[in-house]
Amino acid sequence: MNIEEHYYSIKELVEKGLGSKATLHRMIKNGRLKKVKFGRSTRIAESEIARYLREQSPTAQ
């Protein structure tokens, strides 16, 4: 965990159009996204989102 890195809430990612709340929770449950817990708050690191998007890119294959 990098303290200087930005961490997004599920709500913020939904607002950015990364998917619905249910989709993001399913991606976390299936291990496609790694979460970090800050107390009761679930956050996703910016680097984790970038990694996931790179893997989903058609040019990555």
C-alpha cells in the first residue's frame, strides 16, 4: 500500500463509469480487482485500476 497513491471508493468508480456498484463488487470478489480497507471503507488503488484496464486492453494481448 502506497500512502501517496490515490484510492477511489466504489461510488467514485461508478461515477467515473468503470461499472455499476454490483459489477465492481463482483470484480473484487472474483479477484479481478484488489481492494484496500480503510476502517469500514473499501477503496481501490489507482495503480490497481490502471493494471486492470491494461489487462482489458485489446493491445495488451
